[in-house]
Amino acid sequence: MAFEDKTRPMSDVQHLAERAARAQKIIASPDDFKVCEGCESIVAERANTCPNCHGYRFDESPERVVEQATHLSTRPQQSVTASDLT
């Protein structure tokens, strides 16, 4: 059984590969997601507030979701998420 070792940091290549894989899942079903207008994070369509910045305004257009997923897949994560604080 494979598990993620959180004690060893992920390499930059692994990190970008993981982000690209997540982006492909988002691009495949953009109607299930929306883009936060506060911090430009991609969140689940069912979210009422952004888990990162607690914003409540979103762009729900599939075109914007695909554009943002494509953009985020090409660069390292820059925002602080809840999982970074644990």
C-alpha cells in the first residue's frame, strides 16, 4: 500500500507533475469547479466560501476554470492552504 511521506518534501518536478494531474481532472469536468475571485484558487462548485481566503465571490464559467487550471498547472503553489498549517 502506497502512502505519502509528509516528512520528506516533494521535489519540484514531483510537485509540478501532481499539480498538472489535478489540473487535468479539473479541465475534464470544469462544471464541477469555480474560481475564487479573491485569491484565484479553484474550489469545488458546492463551496460557499473559499477555504483559502474565505472569499465568497466566484467565477463559475467553465472557460475561466479551464484557463485558471491551465495556468496553475505550470507553476509551483504560491498560496497557503489549510493543509499547510497542520
